[in-house]
Amino acid sequence: MWRHCRQSLVLCNACNRFKHVSQRHFLSREYAMQDTWENRWPSTVENVPFGRLSVKMVENFEKFGRSSLIDMEMFVNSLKNISPENMELVEDIMYRFRHSDDAYPVRDSIVNAIVRSYIDLDIAQRLVPLIKDKLGYGLLLDFYTANLLMSHFLQKNLIQEAAEVAYEMMFQEDTSHALTNCLSLYCCIKRLQDIADIQPEEDPVLTAEDEEWVRVKIVHRPVYDDHFDIQKEHFRLGKSLHFLGKANVICDENSSKKDLISQSLQFVGLGLYNKFNKALDLLESWIAEGKTTKAPVLCQSQIETFRNHLDWSPTRDPEEEELDLGQQTIEYQARKLYLTEEEKAACIERFEKLVEELKSFDGITDDDIYTYILNNIKGQIPDLQKQDIDTQKQKYQIWKTEMADLYKKEMREEERRRKQEEIQVKMAELAEKEELILSHERKRQILLARHRVPKERVLKKKVELDEDELEDRMKASRALIKKKK
């Protein structure tokens, strides 16, 4: 029976590898570099099975609170042969390793192996909450790994998950990688097409019954950084669009077309992000420039989206009393950035005036820039991914050398610990033998020492007698003397 189970397991693994290679991705099959990835493991490093390695790491975490870096490298390499039922154990080990000293700095090779394993097991959706929990799991994506993950989600038509990866890349605020910029913008545009015309949910109102009070030593004032702390997806999407719009991701020889796309993305992004005053300030500067160049400034669809979100935007009461420090939350601090009713009305009025001014010189166009952007990005991807493949192959070679060096270092360290334990055992045996050999001499010394110890003189206490007792004793003494005579 076990022979049949093993044969079935081999067939399943073979099918999984075939499915991965034959599956059509948004990026080309060559970009995944599956053969290069499978051959990256150094021949000098042992391939430890998942079961034995996971038990060893859990024991190390329980006893010492840590496990070595090469153990983690070997652990993530063993994930390719496991079943999805073991993922809770995998994520528990990932969490424990993140909170150990060896987790810093985060190694791209570990993150890349984890993401690839989840993709091969077809459970990549589980990665999204882990990636968002940076302090808990430390899955900080590099450009190549983020591209693989976005491509996988796009191929599976998981637009929201793909957009979440794009938001995480926006948080890094690095536009140096052209392919990542293109894929991030592609995911954001696809997500925008899904939710642009959907009114965001209103903030939940907490009642006294919903509140849960917890005793703490220090009450900290919550801080909302308007970046990593953003919870609403419309805000994250809007900030990403504004960020990528400023980066000028789209390549076009027509400068006016390029400016139109950049301005439209920034404007609609700030609208979703509820930064209406900043958007209107930019629009005023674009109008002043557009009157000179006679070029369109915005597209009609972005203006309508901005108008909708301006109408839907929540407001705050400027007269509302501030909550006690213990009742304040990050959400409470975030609501302080909302417009008041008066500010919102002023923004609406200002916006409508600027729209009329745009119409006065044909500054609004009906072009469908979303379709244009998606097609433009698809055209850029073949050339951009070729550059990325060569760079990633070099990284794999570097990781291969580093893993071999880490393994040698760990083997030397284990040999040192083993010899140290042997020396400690021999020292304990010698100490026990020495104790037995010297026990007779020590016993004789102890006996001699007992006789040499000076004895304490015992002083008799004086007894105080009353007159009757004293007279009786004197009579007894006289009688004894007479008797002797």
C-alpha cells in the first residue's frame, strides 16, 4: 500500500511541475526561469525532507528561541514537495523565524522561494494577508518576486489580489524598476475599472456594546501616518494611481498624450484618495499650461469619477469634542483628515468652476485612456522582461554561492558545538573520577578536623536562691560536716 502511495505522490508532483511549466502566464514562460530556479540549489548542500526539518526547527524555537539562517533556506526549498494541509505549520515557522535574531535583514532568496512555492501549490491567495503583515512575517517583496506574483494573479483573474501586491510596491516608494511599474499600473487600472463607480462603505459607528476595554500599563496616543496605516482600499488605490501617474510609466512619443495620461491618473487618484484640495490645485496649474499649449488636460471619465467620489466623501464635525486618550484609535485619527461640510461644499463649487474653465478651451477629451494604458503596457512588457531575466539569473548565482557558504559555516559551527559538548562531558567524567579518588583522603581530613575543633566551655549559670532555700542548704552542709566528724 505504501508503495502505491509513494507512486501516487511522485505522479502528483510531476503533474504539478508540468502544470506550472505549461500554464500560460501574463509574463512569458521564460521569465519564470523554472529550470534555472530548480538548478539553483548547491550540490554541496543537503536536501533535508520537510518533515524532519520542520520538527528540528520547531524544537530549536522551543529550546533556544531561534533557528539558523541556512535551516530556513533549506526549509523553504523543501516546500515544493508538501501538501496544502501543512501550510499552517509552514506559516507558524515563518512567523517564529521572523521574530528571531537571524531574520534580519530579510533575505530576498527566502521570500522568492516562499512565493514560488505558494504559486506552484496554487494557493498564492494565502500570501496576500501575510505580505500585508510585514512585522509578523516579513515577506518584503523584491521587484522580480512581485512581478511573478502579479502575473500569476492576473492570469487567474484575481484582480483584487494583484492590486494588493501593487499597493505594497507603492508603499516602498521606489520607481526604479520599469517592469514593476508597468505591472503595478496594469493591476491598478484593472482594479479601478471594477470599483471606480462603487460608493465606498461608510465608516462603522461603534456603540458602547462594541467597545472592549483592556487594562494596559501605558496608554499610547494612536498615530495615523496616511501611508502604511491606510485601511480603505479606495485610498490605497488612489494613492497608487497618483504615485504611478507622477512616475510617467507610459511610454509615448506624443508628449501631449503622455501628459494627458499622467494628469488624468494623478487627478483620479487624488479623488479616490480624498485629497481634493491638492487635486484642484494641480488642476489649476494644468489649466494655466493648457491654455497656452491648447492641449487637452483631462479625460471625461476621470472627471466623472472624481465628481462621484467628491460627492461620496465622508465629512467630519469640527465642533465634535475630542475623545479621551484611551478611547482614541487609528481610525479616529484618520477621520480628522476628512473635510468638513463647509470645506466639501467649497471644493464642489471650485471643482465645477474649473470644469467650466476646461470646457472653454476644449481641455476635456473623451478618449478611453484605460484601454490605451493596458495596451501600451502589454507592448512594453516583452522588451522589459528580457532585461530582468539576465539580472535575475545573476542573482540566482549569487544566492547559490551564498547558500553554499552559509552551509559550510553552519557545518563548522555544528562541529564546534559538538566538540564543545564532548569536552564538557569528558570534563564532567574527570571531575567525578577525581571525586572518587580523593574521597578517602578527604574523609581522613574531615575526621582529623573534627578532633582539632576547640570545644566550647560550658559555664554554669548562677542560681539565685531565696532565704529559706539558702538556710536549708546551710543546715544540710552542717549536718554533713558533723556526720563526717
